[in-house]
Amino acid sequence: MMATADLSAPRAGRPAQGNPRLLARRFAVPVLIGLVAVLFVVNLAHGAYAIDTRAVLASLAVMTGLLSPEAVEVQAVAVLSGIRVPRALLAALAGGGLALAGAVLQGLFRNPLADPGVIGVSSGAALGAALAIVGVAALPAPWRDVIAAYALPFSAFVFALVTTLVVYRFGRSEGGTSVASMLLAGIAFNALAFAGVGFLSFMATDEQLRNLTFWNLGSVGGATWPKLAVCAALCLPAGAWLLRLAGPLDALALGFDEARHVGVDVKRLQRAAVLLTALVVGSLVAVTGVIGFLGLVAPHIMRLAIGPGHRVLLPCAALLGAALLLCADLGARTAMAPAELPVGILTTAAGAPFFLALLMRVRRGGPA
């Protein structure tokens, strides 16, 4: 893909001091990195077993080999290394990945209302999870015990990718990829997937139905180091590649013909954006369940704050998504302690009103 000029550069003769957006663009990344770091430590300190902030920092130093184990209480290190650190890392990774995917899809579709759900990733993963939860129970005992731990994330991931590929294929034509056809195909496959989930829910036992319901509500409570390693191995390279699409997405904002004139291979851009976002979201949803609206809310907040230029928007959306999911997970763990709310309830409760406000803004002709 040929490089393109940075179409989001500030206009000549307009000083940054007089433009709040330009100031925000300059400081957004370091401020958001600091916010994520603070929220990460706060998440580690709070929970059923409270840990002092200094003990958290000392425990992290022990885990990274900077301090000897004798310098910190053994129980604090055990709680952090076994439960809270992988959970907080998964929350940051999931929030960042979902927000980055949403920002890319909004740029690709040139629609601020787009999010990863529009191409069937989440619904395909939900169908795969339902098949795993209900289907594994029907297997003979030896096979069931062997594959039970891996069937759900593997099935959810495969179905997310397959659904996305099918939706993308429906959007292809001789003239290229039709975004409108992809959106319509995504709506149709979302409906089919949720019909399948409804049927499997009807066939499920009470225990299976409970497991399926909690998975669909989303949670990072099942984080382990092996799951985190697999997610990171899939998400981080794909996310880094998505960040490289910033320049072509800026060019695409001018229109398909204009993007081609400045050297953007639009077909390749569409293919890369769809497949990479499916890889990121599918791998995350397979582990966390369905966490709604992050891919819509985080990119739009950053677009309002710093403008539409994707070179800064994409990393800032990812950082804000990580911060928002860390906040949501902290609220899910502490709002009704010792019980724990599914984090998807909080993100949906906050995201749905935001979506309605955004829709009203778009209908009135305001900036999206």
C-alpha cells in the first residue's frame, strides 16, 4: 500500500496555541498513557483483598525481578500475579483492541455509528460460544474432559472469523468491495447468528443457559496468563498493522476516487481493515465474551477531542478504550462486592445512551 500524505496536518498559519484541538492532539497520547497506568495500578489495589498502593508497586517490582521476594508480603504477590495482573492486562488489551477496531471501521465505512458488530464479529463469536457450551456437554466423558477448557474460545474465534469472511465475500463484486453490501450482509448475519443462539439457548440445560448468559454479558474475570498470551500473540501484531492504516484512512475520508488518485490501493485497504479487525475482535471476544459499545464510544470521544486525523486518533482511541474498560472492570468488581457484575452490563448501560445521543446529533446535521 503506497504511503499517503498526512491529511490531518494543521493548517499553515494557524498556531496551535489558538486551537484547542491541536493542543489536545499534541498532549493526548502521553496524557492517556499516564491515565491507563494510573487506572492499572488502581485496579490492582482494589478488590476483595485490599492491597496498599506502595505494596502494589513493590509487588510489581518483585514480579519483574527488580526487588527480592522478601521485600513484599507473599500473599500480595500471589494475589497480584495469579489473579489481578492478568485480569487488568486483559482488560487493557480488550478495551484497546475493541476501540482500535471501532476507529478503523468508522474510518473505513466513513460512518461514526459503525463498530465491530456491524461486520458480524461479535454475533459470530456468540454463535460459536453457544455451540461449544451446548455441544461439548453431548460428547462422551473422556472427550468432554479433554476439550472442555479450549472448546469455547476456539469455537468463538473460528466462528467470528468465518462470519466476517462470509460478510466480506457478500460485499465483493467485480467493481470492488461495496461497503453498503457489507453492512446489509452484516445485519442479516447478525440476525441469523442470534437466531441460532436463541435456538441453542432453548435446547440448553439450566447450567448451560447460565454459562451462555454470563458469556454474552462479557467479563474479564476468567483471565489467566495462558489466555492472555494467546490473545496478545494475535492482537498485538494485528493492532500494530491496523495503526499503519492511518494514512490511507485519512485519504479515504476524501472519497474513493480521491484516495486512488493519491496512491491508495482501496481494495487492499478494505481487505486488510476488515480481516485485521476481525482477527483482533474475534480473539478478544473469544476470551472475554461480548463487551458492547467500546468500539463505538472511545473512537468518537477522541474524534470530538482531537479531530478526525487517524495518525493520532487510532492510538488515542486504543488508549482511551483501555482506560474505559479498566474503569468498567473496577466498577464491576466493587459496585456490588463481594458479588461481581458482568462488565458488559456497565459498558452497555453507559454506551447505549451515548449511541442515542450520537444518533440524534447526526440526524440534526451536527459534526459526528
